[in-house]
Amino acid sequence: MIKRKFLISCLALVVLWLSSSLFSLVEISSVSASPDKLKWSIVDTPSEEGNAVVSPSEISAFVLGSDDETFYAIDIPHKKVYKSTDGGITWENTLESALEDEGATLSVWDIAVAPDDPGLVAVVADNRTRVYVSRNGGKKWDAISMPSLGGTLISDIAISKEYGSGSRDIAIGTRNPDGSTNGNVWVMELAPFATWKSAGLNADVSSIAFSPGYGSDRSILAIASNSTGSYLCVRHRVGDTWVEVIPPVEISEVSGNSPKEDQIIVSDLALASEDYSKDRWIVYAGYYSETDVDDAYRIKYEKGGAEVSRLKIKQGDKVSLASIDYSSGKLMAGEVLGEADSASALIHICSNPEERVPTWKEPTKPPTGGAISGRANAQIVWSPNGRQLYCGTSTNHVESAADWIDMTLPAGPWRGEACDESAFSVSISKDSGDTWNQLSFIDTQMRRLCDYALSVATEDTETVYYLYLASVSSGFASIWQNESKTLETLGKTWQRVLCFDNKTNDIILRLSTKEGKQRLFLAVRDTDDARYFYKDDQGEWHWKEVWDCPHITDLAVVNNEKFYILDGNLVNICAWNEKMWGGIWEWQRDIDTGLLSGYIIAISSKNYVFVAEDEDGEGKIAYSTNGGVTFKLTEIVPEPGNMQVTLDDEFDTNRFIYATSDSDLSKIYRWTVEGSTSWKDLKPPHPSFHSLAHKGGALYGAYGNRQGVARTLIPHLETVTPSDWDSLTAGLVSGTVFKSGTLRALSNKAVDLWAIDDRDYDFKAKMGCLWVYSDTFVLQTPWPTSPALGEFITCDPCNCQPVIFCFQWRKLPSAEKYELWLARDEKFDAIIATEENITPADSENPAWCPPANWLVLVCGRTYYWKVRACQSTEGETIHSRWSPPMSFTVKECSLTQQGVHTAPILKVPSSGNQDVSRSPGFSWVGFPGTEKYEFILARDASLSQIVIKEQVPTSAYQYSDTLDWGTTYFWQVKAVAPVPSEPAINTFTVMSEPRVAPPPAAKPPLPVTPFWVWLVIGILTLLIILVIALCLFRR
């Protein structure tokens, strides 16, 4: 017996091991979470998460992997190494710890990636004296042996494409700009036991590059400097020896003018040809030096000699270049300098670099960087597929060759600057390089969020959501854009679309209401700065300034061609005139509203304009019914202050507006335009409001003395009491108080509320953030199912009381508790019972069964009931709308009333059934002793379009013909003999005609079991046999 147990145990272990091995091959998919409902949550906005906003930070250098997704970047002054796997949107900085594990001394001074393997990356560390290589994307690094550098430092590094049978080379350039020590180019195959080979340059090297066709031409190019100047050197590999292809070519139009080794600071190469072993090729070069000849140069080689042309980016003036790159006929150059006042990098675009006199242009909206120091060091790189341009900017103070060699950190010439607006930018323009947005590493200060705007547009039949955000700091303001195809993912990926000098601490964002290509309008409060952001017919985004703008108090936008500027108590109308000068903005200025002051302006779609006063006014609202030409005034609100006004969703029909103020005692008030003579107090439970919004019939107010939003579902009723309001606070962080004028509502499947916390911004600490709340109780209600409309409740003839029954309804998502009312009339003027805080035992199938003696219902009488949610699953008291009222009747106590039966109870088809067969059977609950029933089937409720009318002896009837697909019918039954009854009528709908299913797709062929699977099975089978044999042997 023991031996048998041992055998079973052995077999069980084998089966368990086999099962675990097989299950390890099963792929497990993740499930995305649903957004929060009935709870405030923070919207993802630009922050340090994913290294979107990082201060201080510098992009000293970056490289792009061949997959266009894997990027690497280094930050020299802060000793950081970053990696992105989503095209530069988010970054991780775990690479430097792996480098230190290998013994590297940071900072990293240069970086290279293989042009055909995004996982093969190499860096220069140990004060420019050692190279570390990773073959798995930076998870693990290996220090490689180095040649004798002879006192020189590594100035550049490159990795070749794979060639031959899996071979690949790595190269370094070395220099020491002291005027005496010569550097070199060293090349080594990335293979075990390989050694470095000298290219024999005998000069200080500042740039190196493998030929794009290195697999066939085995060429390497370098910019090398000596005591006479700087030269382009081309070497060709023959076996293990490097030979000179052409004599060195001085990178200058005038011999002897190029920088010497102790004058050149940095340089760059852009290779425009594929093969540099042929008789014709082109190279572009640029450098930054202590001479006056810094510029971009073209070296054009044809058999017999090379021609050097200075490309004169600025008509021959000095242009110190940090980078240069070429792709598909377009040459890009990035300057060392930037514009400090505008925080702009200086880059230049040339679409005809092979012409005798190339033309250059500057971007409409350049990358950012260079604030404070005026040095942006723009590193421009084309994506491997040539479709996208990227730019990294940074601050350093390297102004001489001697500075280049000084690696003192964190001080020294390589130090950076905090809040210099340096960033990792992408050109989003089809005319590549003209328009740039910032993706990540944005070295800015987001001291406060000012405003936001939410747009829903249809583009190429797809719905696209745009979320815009404005932030300010003590230096520069930023406008951010997020684009998403779903509301749930909105806010996940941001781009900064504008950076400008911050003149005040408040920016207004408004969207046009025009369908299709909406425009974003921007106005800086208390200045005359207004702009708009739009997408042209080619899908390109542009910013345009509005000229001659008046002083700005507030902004309201009608459409793409018309908007209003409020200047104190004066209204200014700006309209686009397409016929004048090719299109200009025209102003109607200084229209007097009749108010003493102005605070906000609001508009409707029907030419109505409203202006509310600030605390210096009387507390009136000015309104115009003719688009702002003339104004009338309301009465003074009971509690004036800084006023807020919003329009009812149904303003075009009911003319309701709502107003409030931030006065300590202010409530929310309603006014009917051209109808009211005084303000109607809607009696919210809290005073002092800073924002109002109305959507889906619900009115919301953000109150300022405590955190939260008050909400009522019935602002339109004549009487609104404090109990008709709910407070929406679930999920809010303590101390959150919403900013004036930022509460807005968007109607989707629910009403989504958005608002900004009026504190300094700290995303990690959940302060000053953008919040959203999904109010799912506004547009949905519970739905009563039993007693159903017109249902009869049996009356117990013994005590003349209804039999025990339960109220049942469909679940309202996110509802925890419900409230039920019972009345004698449909308007619920005669309420006879209420039940609050009902917690259903089964939340999926909510119901409530009245306890014994809960209420005495009278037999023979009709009652009405309705239900609503009163508490969310977050534990917050919040009411949904009432369900539609349902009526039911308690039957009479006896079977007859004055010789007439009450109506039969119709059972099948049930009332409102939407899926009845075309030849249905009918049944009902009749009366004992009844011999005949009259059955009528008709197409209308009045039973005038009769399909069939018959008398039947039983309480059932089978229709023998076929009814029409998808058609609604009415059926009536009543007893006729010997005792008649009242008729009962129900309705049903025949099922829809089924669609013909398409023929099933051909089954794919069964996969062929790979040989290795049979091999594993064979091994496992042998193992099982051996285990069994072992067990038997132990017997």
C-alpha cells in the first residue's frame, strides 16, 4: 500500500511539473479599468510622471533607434541616462544605476545606438576615457577594453550597421585641444577578443560617422583638427588596415580660415550619400568654434577633387552650430545660441542644399530652449524613416575648446540652468521643421493652472477629443494639448503647443462653438494679448495673433469668425472680414453695457450677450438681445460681489439664466430674461459661489467657503428647497477649492464636470490639479419593473387587504441606496408613504418588500409609485432623477362588482414585450364559471383596425396566421357569459425580421506541431517511464 502511494505521489509530481511548464506558455491579457463614477478624480496633466516636465533637466545628446520607438538621451550636468520605448513621450531613468553596477563613473558624455538594432547602445563615461556597451537596451552594460588614449579624451562615438555574417564595428574619436596632443579615430569589431585599430589620422577628432553603406564601402568619415585647421577625413577599411580615400579637405572656402584644434569646440556631420567609396558624394558639416567662420558647409566630391561651399545660413555671418542633419533633400541646422526673451532655439531649414546658393528659412514656431542663458544647443535628428524631426535642447556654458575639456560638475562650463525651457521637441508639421511641439523633459515651472478647454470634433468620420490646458510661472506661460479618440484616455499624453513670456498670472482659453474645425482662442487677462490656434486644410496647426486687441477682462467666442472681448464694463466685438485685405479682424469698440464694472461675459447661440459685474459694481447683469449692440439691466442680486452667470441648457425656449457671487452670504438665483422682475432664490444649502454650470437639466455651483459642488436636478421649478440640493465632494483632497469660472460641464453618457483647484500646482501632492467628476445620476434613472404599469394586485377576500408583494426595479449603476414614494395620484400631490435609504439585499436586482402593517392599501383603488437613487457606492448622499411613475390597482375584495367581474389579468404576451413570435399564443387569468370570453387583436389602441375578433370558451387563444415583422399590436380580453367583466388591454411587438447571416468563414488550417514539441513530449514520456520504473524498483 505504501509503495502504491509512493508511486502515485511520483506520478503526481511529474504531472504537476508538466502542467506548470505548459501553463507558463499561456498569454494573460490585461483588463482596462473603468473611469470613476460619482467621484472626483484628478486628470493626468503634465508633471514629472514619465519625465514629461523635469526641472532642472538638459538634453545634452540623444539618439533614435531603428524602430522609431526606442530613444536614448543623456543629461550631462545632472548625470542622467534615459530611455523611451514610445517615441519620446515617456522616459525611464534606470540605465545609470545599471551602468554604476558595471563600475562606470558618471556622468555619461556621449551616446550612440546601432542604426539597425535599437537594443545595441554604447556610452562614453569615466570622464571621457571608457566605453560601455549594452546589447539589451541598457539593462546590463559591459565595459570594453580601451586602446591607449595617450592623454586624449573620447570626443565622439558611433556604431556601424551589421555587415557580412553578423559583424559590426564600433568607433571612437579622440582629442585633447591643448595645441600639442593629437587625437585619432579608433575602430574595433564588436566581437570577442577583438582589438582597436587606428585609422591613423594624427589629429584631434570632434565628429565621426560610419557611411550609411558601410556594409559595402567600409568607409568612415571624421572632422579632424590640427594646428593648421579643421578637415574632413575619409578612411576606407581594407582588411584590418585603414587607408586614406582622399586627401583631407579643409572645411572652409578660404584656405587657413578653418578653426584649429585649440579653437574648435564641437562639430557635426550629415551624410547625404550612401556610398563613400565611389567617385561622387556629398557631405554636410557644421561647427562651433572660437573663429568667425562658424557655419554649415557642403563638401561635394567628384573624381579629381572636392569642392567646399559655405552655405551662409545668415548671409555669411557667423552661425555657431551644435548640430546638422540631412534627409531626403532637406538639411537642418541647430544653433548653439537661442533667444532668451522668447525661450526659442535657433534652427534653420534648407530645402535645396545642393543649389549653388541655397535658401534658408526659420520655423514659424521653433523648439523651446535658451531662456536665461541664451544658449539652446539645439540637437536636431531626423527619424530613421525620415518622416519625423526631433530636437533636444540644453543649456551649457562651454564657450571655448578649453571649456570643452573641463568636466567639473555640477559647477564648471557644462552646468545647466533650471527653468530654461529646454525640452525634447517634435516637429508636427508636414513641412518638417516649421512647427514644433514639446513632448518631454520640459524644463519649465508650472506654478499654477489657469484655465482649460475641452473640444469634441469629428475628423474623417472619427470622433476626436482635444483637451487644452494653460499654466503659468514666474517666467514663461505654457499651453498644452492632449488628443484622444476616447474620453477615458484623455489626459494621458500631452504636448506643449505654445510657450510665451508670462505677463500676468491668468490666461483665458475658449473654444469656438462651430462644428468641425474648431479654433482655440487664448487671451491673457489684463493685457492686450489675444491669439487663436487652428488646424488648416492640410491638418497643420498654427498660432495667429489678434492685432489691435483692447484691454482684456474676459473673452467669449461665438464661432471661428466672431468673438467678444470684455474691457471693464465695455464690450468689444471682433469679426473676421474675409473680403478685406485677404482677411482681417474688424472691431466694434467700447460698447457701453450700463454697468459700473465688468467681470465675465457669456453668450448664447441666439445673439444674446450677458455681462456680470465684479465686486466694484452694484450686482447687476447686463444683457443684450441683439448681439451686443445695446444692453438692458437686470435688478440687483440679493448679495452682490464678483458675479458669475450661466445660461440654462434650454435658454432658447425658457430664457432662464442663473447668477451668483462670491459674497459670504450669496445663494444661487434665477432670472427669466424679459420676464422676471426680481431674482428667484434657489436656496442652495451653502453660500458663496465661484463658478456655475448647467448641463442636462442640472445646475451646478462650486462653493468657495468649503470644497465641493452643489447640484440640483430641478432648477427650473417654481419652488426649490435646500433638500433639493446635493453636495458633490466624494474623492476630493482636503483643501481643494475650485478656481473662479473654471467649473464646466460636458454631456456624454453622463454629465462630466471639470474644474481647476485654485492652489499652486503640485501633481504629486494632488494640489492645484484639474479635476473631473462623472455625474451618472443626471441622465439615467432606476426603472420600475414590478408592480408594472397597470398591473393588478390580488386582494385577499378574507381581510380585504392586498396579498404580500414587493417593489422591484432595474439597477442604476453606482447606486447604493434608493428612495421610494407611493401616492394616490400621478403628480404625487397626495403622497401616502415614503421609504428612504433602501439598501437592497441584491444590488444587481434591487427590490423592497413592505413589512407587515407598513400601510393599509384599499382594495379596488389605484396607486402610483416611483423610485430614485439616494446614495452612491462612494457612500455620498446624491439623488438621481425620479423614475417614471408606475400605477397599479389593488383588485376588489370580491369577485364581482354589482354583477360585473373586474378585468381579467393578461399574462402572455406580457405587456410591452418586444420579442413576440409571429404566431403567438395568448393566455390570461379569468374567472371561475366563465363560459365565454371575447378576444380582440388589433393594430391600434382604439381597436378600430381589428386583425381578429373571436369568442372563446377558455382563458387561452392561439393565433394561427402570421403577424408582420417588427409591428406593434394591441389585444383585449373580457368575460361575456354568464357574468360579464371589465375589459383588459395590453400591447406587444412582434420580433424584428432576422438578418441572413453571412456564410461562415473558412476555418484556418490546423497548425503544424513543431518538431521541438514532439521532442519535448518524447523526453517527458521517457521521464515518466523512468519515474515509474524507479518507484517499482523501490518496491
